[in-house]
Amino acid sequence: MTTTNDQTYINRTLKGDTNAFSFLVEQYKGMVYSLALKMMKNREEAEEVSQDTFIKAYKKLDKFKGESKFSTWLYKITYRNCLDAIKKNKEKYRNDTIDEITINKISEAENILENLERKERAAVMNTCLLKLPEEERSILWMFYFEELSLKEIITVTDLSEANVKVKLHRARKRLLTIVKRDVEPELINHYGRK
Amino acid sequence: MGENKHIEELNAFAKKYINEIEKESPSIDFTKNVMHSIMEYEKSEIYTPNSLISKRTWILLAGILMVGIFYVSKGKSLGTIGFSKINWDISSKIRMPNLFENISVSNIMIYACFFFTVLIFAQIYFLKKRFETNLKS
């Protein structure tokens, strides 16, 4: 499943060429960091968790059997690391959970977002995404941004297929609710428009 | 049908707007920092020097030596503890030309050589054990 190129560098690392591992770090640092950032919501902590992910991956490299993509295996370590870090500091990562998912009209949320410039919209969406619970947030990120398949997400999260699907659906609806709840009043405040 | 359509629309909404989010990158020194930590880890894994013979063994050896010295100082010769019963004269058992015929060696010297040999063999045992442990890890 792993690309030949990745496997070449993995083999070289396992044979004692430590520097070959830097290729893998360079290749996957963006992917690991972006997931960590989405889960940790803080640059410094995301950087720390990402570095720890690569160090753990290096130490456990002989346990990687190539049954999944190397990137999926790395994602799994990142996801676990983030959850552990969040668990250690539960209070800090308490989410502003929205229990009620009331908005069903997608067009309403779309109208709000289309009123914004692309760059501004991206920033707003990022803020809204960060308001989701970390599990839902990471699943949405992996599915839509990193374009991981459901099977890959199941491997990373160790959740059942049904569970991933439910969380994905809830996450989408919750995101829609957050956009409507938080962005619309802000727009009215700033621009006096709806 | 209605529910499916709603799910599809939700899917399209999430896909469109999440993809617009800009991907952020780690610091410039990220790879350098990771590789530095890995090198540090490798260094610590190569060899951790520690004493070949443990403190406990040294105390035990010192104890045996002290007992020996005490025994001798009390006026009892080593002969009484059985050394005289050992036939050191191996020349009668091995028919070889005696190359050291003209060299006379005192009993003390023989005892010293004996203990020295024992010490070397003991060290071989400890070294073998150490190398085996190091290679396994």
C-alpha cells in the first residue's frame, strides 16, 4: 500500500541511514501539522505534537508492515498523540458544544458565506471548524481537506464504520449550525447587511 | 429521497467551504528539530557505559579477600584449607620436555597466577553477558 518511494526511504532508515528519515519528515510534515493544528487549535502545541509524532514514528518504524499507506500510519500516530495531549489538559480544550443542531437550510448558510471574500470566508470557516468537538473536527478535516477515504479514517480513529459515518453527518450539520449562529450576527455587526 | 438530497447538499457544502481553508505549514526549522531529536535519541541508544562488575559483586569479592587475609593472618597457612592437597606438579602427568626446568616459582606466585586466571575467566563471563544484552537491545 505504501508508495515505492516511501518504502525505499523506510528501508534505508531501518538499515541505519538515519538521514533518509528526513525525506519522510519533509514529505509529510505539512499533513501531520495541519491535522495536529486542527485538533490542538494552537500552533506551538501542534508543532510539539507533530515533532513527537515523527520521533515516535522513527522509534516504531520497524513495526510498520506496509499494510496501510505510510501517511495513514502517520495520521494514526498524530491522532492518538493529539487525543492524549487533549486528555492531559481537558479543561483547556473544553469545547463550546452545540447540542442543538437546528439549521437545516443549507442555502441560508451559503448566502451568509457567499457575502464574504474568498480569503475572509476561508478564515471564517476555519474559525467555525475549530468550534466543533475535536473528534468531529478531525474527521471532517481528514475526509474533506485531506481526502482520506472512510476506510482510512476508520484505520486512523479505530472507530467502527457506522460510528464514523454518524460522526461525519453530525459534524456537517453542526458546522452548518455554527456558520448560521456565529457568522450572521457578526456580518450584521460589521457590515450592516444580511 | 428528501433525506438523501439533504445529505448530498450538506456534503457539497462541507466539501466546498472546507477546501477553501488555507493549509498551514510548520516552522522552517521543523525537519531540522525533528532530526536533531532523532540524532540525540540515536546517541543515547548506541552505548550507555556502566561498570562491568557490579558494586554488589565487588563487595562480595572484597569480602572473600578479607576473609582470606584474616584466615592467613590468624596463622593458618593456606595449606590447611586444602591447597596443599592439589597436586601442582603437572609435569609428572604430561610427558613434555620441561622448558621451565631452571625456573623456580614460589607457591605464592602459583597462587597469584591461579587467582589471576580465575579473574580473567570471570571477566570473560561478564563481558560475554554484557555483549549479548547490548546486541539484543
